[in-house]
Amino acid sequence: MHGFKIHHVLHKKDNTKVEFSPEILSKVQQIIKRYPEGRHKSALLPILHIAQEELGGWLSPAVMDYVASLLSIQPIEVYEVATFYTQFYTQPVGKYVLEICQTATCAACGGEDIMEHLENKLGIKAGETTTDGLFTLKGVECLGGCGYAPVMQVNTEFHEHLTTEKVDALLEELKNNKNADKAKESKWAEKFF
Amino acid sequence: MGRKILLENIDKEGIERFDVYRKHGGYTALEKALKLTPDEVTEEVKKSGMRGRGGAGFPTGMKWSFLDKKSNNPRYLICNADESEPGTFKDRYLIEKLPHLLVEGLIISSYALGVNTCYIYVRGEFKYLIGILNKAICEANANKFLGKNILNTGYSLDIHVHSGAGAYICGEETAQIESLEGKRGNPRIKPPFPALKGLYDCPTVVNNVETLAAVVPIISMGGEEYAKIGTGRSTGTKLISASGHINRPGVYEIEMNISVEEFLMSDEYCGGMKNGKPLKAVIAGGSSVPILPAHLILKTANGENRMMTYESLADGGFATGTMLGSGGFIAYDEDSCIVRNTWNLTRFYHHESCGQCSPCREGTGWMERVLHRLENGEGRMHDIDLLTNISKNIEGNTICPLGDAAAWPVASAIRHFRDEFEFHVKNPGIVKNIKHGSLKKYTV
Ligand SMILES: Cc1cc2nc3c(=O)[nH]c(=O)nc-3n(C[C@H](O)[C@H](O)[C@H](O)COP(=O)(O)O)c2cc1C
Ligand code: SF4
Ligand code: FES
């Protein structure tokens, strides 16, 4: 169930200033225009995705308050949404979130072995982040790629037909930063929204 | 080879681009539709007999005719691309390969419904599809098939892509509407139905990706011709997402007149079971439909060949049958542990329950805990009846069908594989040592 997890983070002091760049702000305005006059709240989910990507990788209270102010809605309206959807992180996460499907077909085709392998390799349990802040490991529900099981998603990219060798190679690649910020370079918000 | 009408051009180089799609006859159905009145287009869809491809199988033409056209409010069409039902991945495939087929279907459907604003609700994990769709929409706009005054007919339409953020429940149409309004995905109590009060309390139709894409061939060939494909009330072709222990997992377009056995065994489709292992069970229509053991999925209780149709899969009701659902076909080989699989699915539903109704919120968690202890060799014999009992108390007692979807897999697993549940209670030592549910050569 999607519970309220917000109290875990509210006490954390957050001094970082949060603000979108002018380009992102104009993208936000463009998104808001997709909805009828007075229905700007509809833009909340897309904007939260962008906020999470652009403003630190997770939705801190300060980021959520900023989004509320952009849309002229109450902060609570943002909190209740952010805590409902699994793709929004209300706790800090690593640079790469490894989301491994644990559902039906993936489970039947080795998804749980992949998770176990990653837990051993990274020395953390599902839900935790490595101390260097590079990887967060997360078990997720069906990613809509069952025919290519087992499946994992890293940020926006899908990795399919996983084997332990493939996973190891991917970890190396991410560690060596070869593909670092690939999505960002090519204008993340523009590309996906 | 079965006839392909949706995926006909899927292998054409560059078919995701406007010019190539157009060269292969793209947008001619739209040109044809715009020469008809909106009601005539709806009439063709009615004649086609096509049933919604999102899971419930409700006839699309009939659904469209319920849309309140008298109200002065704007009307909306929402294309449901949330695709989160475990076992289902066809909509993603269709959008990725044939984005213009969907866009054309959306324009025709919007025209029929008198809609000037259409949203495509894409599940948040499929961000890459948003780029593909936006590009197709741009191209259609540039070529005057979309936007203001389409092909000088005076009809105007905007299509916007909207992103979800990871919540299975947002595939349910009223939860999707809430989510599109920027809220938590809590399903609404029906009535009122979206056809009268949907997005922003305006008349709204929510249809699945495949449903809306299929409007294109329906208009091209005419509703009557479309209705000749398939059998009985299962007209047309259906995309099946095939996964599990088979040789050729993937998305297949089938004419709804082939047998389950042909689908599973022939090289044109699943290509038989992986490593030649015997089939143990199949979930035929996505995780929410009842699981069937091999003998009941291949033949009905009357000994007839089970067909890949709405009617045949449902033959025997829930006692011996199942549902076509969203066409998520998952095959399990003989080593699969049904108890673990049932626990897995129940964990899924518990995680995805929006929490509004107590039977669903509490019941899914309760079933998950009981199944977890059974799976780990810590169960008791009466847990099995307890599970049946909980599932019965969820079914039919909730705001939205997620409750039923959580109850059916449990009830059907116990109905057909009770011996395997009992085995878990009687053999805790063996069960505890089984890794990840691989119940190798299990014999009761
Ligand atoms: C829990 C739940 C999840 C659903 N998920 C989806 C989905 O991902 N995609 C979809 O098209 N329909 C989904 N549906 C069905 C929709 O509510 C709705 O019936 C469907 O989009 C209507 O489209 P159709 O008439 O074209 O089938 C879901 C229903 C429920 C109860
Ligand atoms: S049945 Fe479950 S998912 Fe549906 S409204 Fe009730 S609690 Fe929410
Ligand atoms: S079960 Fe893993 S992607 Fe569907």
C-alpha cells in the first residue's frame, strides 16, 4: 500500500536553494498549457518527475514546496501525491536506482536470483543505498517487459534478458561513468516531456 | 500465417516515421472517416463488434454511444497506456513500433466522439515512449492531420501525452482520471460513469491503446468486414503478450480463431515449452484472471479444444474456465511453485491497493502474510480455507475491480492446485529448502 512516509524526512534540515533553470521553467509553462484553464494542477505529475530529475534526485520537502508554489497549490497536495506514486522518492537515493522487477514472469524466470546477486555484489539489501551514494537497490513490480524477463530499469533505461554477467557489466559501466548523465546531456526534460 | 491487420507493417523499415507510414497507406482511414459523419464512424465501430482490449472486454461502439453528447461541457478521450498488468506488454510494443497507427486511431476516435482534446496517459516507467509519441504527434500536426482545422474539415484536435508515476491502480479508468487531474490514483465510486462525469467532471471516454489503434483497420475495411475475422463475439485480431517458460516470448497478433494449443506450441507463436518441459499452468489474460492447470487450459471441461477467444477461455465459468482479459499469457512449466507464484501476485496486489476500501487494503495484506508463511513451510492446514474465505470476502465488496483481481488468482490457485498447498503444510522441511520456488519434479 502507498503509505505516508513523509514524516521521516520532514525533520531533516534542508538548506539547498531549489529553483528550476529558465529553460526548465519555460518547459514547465509549456506543460501547464496542455491542460484547460484553471486545471493547472493536472501538470503535477510531469512536473514532479522533472523536479526529481533536476533538483537533487529526490523530492525533498523543499522541492515539493517549490513545486506547490509553481502550481499555486497547497504543499499538502504535493505531499499526498508524491507519497502515492512509487517512482517518486521522498528519501534520498543513490545516483543510479537499480529497479529490479520481482513480479510474476520475472520472478519465474530468475528475477529474484538477479536481486540476490546484486545484494551480494553491492553489499546492501533491497531498499538500501551503497555508502558511496552510487547505487540504490529496489525491488519493483511488473515493468511491462515480461516477455524480456528478467527485467530491470535504471533511471529511464530498460535492461532486459538479464544474466548475472550482464548485470556485472552494467555495474562496471555505470561505475566508470561511461554513460553518465547521457540522458541529461540530451535534454532530459525536453526528451521525455 | 494468421492475418495481421494491426502489425501488418511492423517490419517496414522506418515505419515509425510519418512519411513511411503514409507511404504504406497510413492516414487513409482518417481521410475516409472525415468524409463520414461522427455517428457513422461510431456505427462502423459498433458493427465491427470489437470489444475493448484493456481487460474488461466491453464493446467499444456501445461504450462510445453512452458518451453524453448533450452536455455543453467539453468532451475528452483518454488513451489508456498505463499498461501495468503483470504479463502484459503489448501496448508498449505497439506504441514503440507503430506510433502513427495509434495517433491515427486517436484522431478518428476523437472525431467520432466530438472530442477536441485527447490525452494519452503513459505509465511513468515508459518515458522513452513519450518521446516517440511526441514526435509522431508533431509530424501529424505538421502534415495537417492533427491540430486546427484538420484537412480543411473544420474539425480541430489536440493530443497531449501525460505521464503517470508508477501505480498499477492508475490503469483503472476512474483512478486514471484522478491521476490526470494531479491527484492520488484513488478510483471513484461509479456511477456516475466517466461517459457522463469523467475528466474535470466532463463526459469522457477511456480506451486502451490497442482498442484505439484497431479503429484504424475497422474504418479501412469497414465494420462488417472486420466482424468476419475471428469467431462468435470475439471479432477481429488480438495482441497477445506471451511470456514465461516458452521458447518464443513476445507480442503476437492472433486471429481469434486459433486454439490455445496452437498458440502455445506452434513455431509461429510461442514455439513450445522451454527445454521441452511439460506445461503445468497458464495465466491466460494477465495476472488478474484465474490460473488454469495444463489440462484445463488446453481443453475445456467438456473436452473441447480451448480456443484463444473471449468465449472459449471463459467456458466453464470460474469453476473450470478463466478470461481473455488483457491478453497477458504467462506459461509455467512443471517446476514452478504455484504457492510461491500466488504469494508473489498477492504481494503485488497488496502493494498496488490504493487503500480506500478495507476489504482490499486489509484483505490483500492478510492473504499475503498467510501465503508467505505457507510458502516458507510455516503454514497450517486451515490456512488454505482461510485464504479462500478472505478472497471471497474481498470479491465484489470493493469500489473498483482491483479487489476482484486480487481475489481471483488466490481462489483459482487453491481450486486447481489444492494438493500443492497441502504439500507445503505437510512438508515444511522440503519447502523451506526450496530456493525461489523452483519446485523441481514435485510429487505429492
Ligand atoms: C486495477 C486495474 C488496472 C487496469 N489497468 C489497465 C491498463 O493498464 N490498461 C488498460 O487499458 N486498462 C486497464 N484497466 C481497465 C480500465 O479500467 C478500462 O476498463 C479500460 O482502459 C477501458 O478500455 P477498453 O474499453 O478499450 O478496454 C484496468 C482496470 C483495473 C481495475
Ligand atoms: S478495491 Fe482496492 S484499489 Fe480499488 S478502490 Fe478499493 S482499495 Fe482501492
Ligand atoms: S513481470 Fe517483470 S516486467 Fe512484467
